[in-house]
Amino acid sequence: MNKKKAGDHENKYKNQGDESISKTWSLVREKLSEYISSDAFSRWFKNAELVDPGHQDGVVAVQSDMHQIWIETNYMDELRAAFAEGAGIHCTPKIVVKGVKETEVAPSLELIEADFHLKKDQQKVAVRGVRSASKVKVVTPEGEAKARAFQRKLKRLGINPEFDFESFVVGDNSQFAHAACSAVAYQEGRSFNPLFIHGRAGLGKTHLMSAVAQQLLANDPKAKVVFLTAEHFANEFIEAVRKGNLDAFRKAYRHVDTMLIDDIQFIAGKERTQDEFFHTFNALLNSQTQVILTCDCPAPEIQTLEPRLISRFESGLTVELQPPGFETRVAILRRKMEQWKVDIDNNIVVHIANQIKSNVRRLEGALTRVASYSFLSPEKMSIEKVDDLLGDLVRDENTHLVTVEQIQKAVADYFNLNLSDMSSRRRPASIAFPRQIAMYLSRRLTKLSLVDIGDAFGKRDHGTVIHACKKVKSEIESDPEVSGAVEKLNASLERRN
């Protein structure tokens, strides 16, 4: 067959394939229009296209990240039913943004550098995804094949591809934890074993641990990396005991290259699970296997956890993730806006950052609400509308605020003072300066006015509070001991709430 005829055949089959895709998508669209309102169909599916009906998951391409997010959140059941009833295709559709190739259906980790064994100073995973700002460095069949294999491995391990180092916004609240995780990921921190990461929910513990796992697998695709929750470990152990398969269980968890366990506090109170984990933990450390643990509090504060486990957890490096500061919250919002390709006025972004302070997860949820409304509504977004949209989130934020009474007690306990000294008229330096620290923390951690804070400290006027805040801030900048004391108090108060 000559080249011309071969080309004609190729075009013929391509055209037939296009016709098949078009026909299938028409059937799906027709059925979908019966399940959702005409307005919703027009808004979210009008320009959607079926990329490959033969794909095991059914790939639907939409015009923007916001379309993807909204459809994945609200219309997946209807879309799945439309594929089944309209075209006889039983699948869980994948939603991608137009321009992403059919093979790139997994978010955040579609294309990875073909050479996983880069020089040490270049060992970074280069990725591109539907919601990732990463840059593509290699687009080759070999690279795509490796990328797909890598995605399958991440999925099997339960690792979210979106949680990589590049997508993590580093701030003062997370700089030390991020540096420690990076050192372990690039195998420069073997002495950080175990690495114990603690902090409240939604601050990025799982994100950092996932980033470490991804980088270790990028360094060595054949590495045996175990990534699981403590609950999963406990359930697997119970099942192994029930079936008499303890030997297989121990082989699976004690002969690995890296062990990463999320929410280790879950094993508290479970005596047999703690005992099994203690011996597993010892076996791993004795074989110099890297162990990373996350927890919602410092190891000594885990209730009903055996002392021998607490001492083991504290034997390596412990790092804390704290709630992000204002600048970091703004940076997180802007990063998400870039990833989602949404445009929101800066004053709105600043307002969201001022209202949502407790954790990153809630901050991103607030942005999703505002961005979705901005996309759906023709009216210009205003501060008043943002307050209306985020009302329940803000109310919940306020229920978790630290109180002046809690601050006064914490400061009094820290400096070995009586609680009454916080509001007394006594002025020796041993009392006056701790009292000023308490005023500073009250201004920082509560939403009380200067007058209200002054009233809580023995009916002092607002000028006294201003002077106290300025003095403490100056001392923090010049005296490491004061800085350390304020940082410890601040962390303990935020952790308590």
C-alpha cells in the first residue's frame, strides 16, 4: 500500500472515530439534560466535549478549572448516570480542562521528567496538572509512560498527587517543617529519624508527608514506600490477628524503605495495636528505615499513649505546623487563584484572609465559595456579599477564638504568677512585663478592642494597651529570650483552641 493510500485509510478511521465520539457525546448530553436544569446544563456543559469514550473512566474536557471543580462537586452522579443510560457506558467520568491530553487525566502529576535519577542538585519532580502551576520539562512517549506508571503507584499508595512541594506555600508558620521534610525527601536528613510533624487539622501535615513520599519515589521509582493512616495500620493488624496472618503483616510493614503514617494519635488507647507498632517502629529504626509520623498534637499530649512510644517519637526531630499568618494566607489564596484561573479583586482576597485564620483547608473552602459565586453571578463581588457567603465559616472561626481569660492564665502559669496579678495595680517588673505580654497576645489572638482589653486588665485605658504592645514587639525583635517565650505561649494557646 502506497503512502497516499495509507494516509487516506488513516484519515478515514480518524473521521470514523470522531463521528463515534460525537454520536456518543450527543447521547450523553441528551440524557444529562433530563437530569439537570436547562440553566445548569447551559452554564456548565454547553462547551464540554467528550475526549475519549473508550477510556475506562470516560474523559470529559471542560473550558476552565472552575467548570471542573463545580462539575466534580455537584454533577458527577448525574453525569455517570447519563453515560450509563444514554450511551450504555458504565464508568466514573474524569473531568479535565481543555488542552490537557487524554493520557493526562490524573491531577497535578501528568508529566514527569523522563529521567528520575537527576543529579542531586537537580532532583525535583517536574510536574504539570489540571490545577498545577508546575512547568512541563519533558513531553516524550517514554516520559508519559513513566508518568502514567508513577500515577498508578501514587494511587495504589493512597497519595494525593496534588500534594507536592511545589504546591505547598511556605510561611513563617511552616518554614522549619518544610525544610525538615525537604531534607528527608532529598535524603539529606537521615538523622531526622523519626520525623514527627504535629499541628492542628488543616494546616498541611498530610500535604508535606505526601510531598516527601512523591519525591522519594521520584528519586527511586523502585523504592518500597509505605504511606498509610494509623487507623489503617490498626485495622490491618486486627485483621491479621483474626486470620492468623501476623507473619505476613509484619513482613509487609517491617521490610520497607520508608514508612509514613498519618494521624498517629489514632492508636492511643489501643493497647495491642500500640504494642505491635512499638516493635514495628523499633525494627524500622534498627534497620535505619526512615519513619515519618503526623499527629494533631505533640507526642507527650497524646492521651493514653504508652510512655515508651512517646520517648521513641521524641528521639528524632519534632516540627510543628502553626496556623498561617496574614501574609501567608494571602499567598495561599493567590496561589489557588492562579491554579484555578480565577480573578478576584485584591480587597476581597485581603478580606477573606482577615476573616479565615484557623487553617488552610477552611481558607481554600472560603475561596471556592467566593470564586464560584463570582463566576455564577453577574453582579460585582462586594465585601458585604463575601460576609454573607462566609457567614457560617466566620461564626465557626469566632467560636474557636482564644479568650483573654485563657491568655491571662497561660501567661501567669508560664511566669509563675498569681492570676490576680494580671489585673492588679502592682508594677514591679516581674509582674508588669508578663502583664504586657498578656496584653500583646490578647491584641493578637482575640478580636477585642483596645478598650475591652484594657478593661480585662484592671480597667486600664487603651493607651496602656498600645504602649504594652509596642514594648513587647520591640523586645521580641531585640531579645531572643522574650521572642521564645512569646512564641511558646502563642503556640500553646492556638493549639488549645
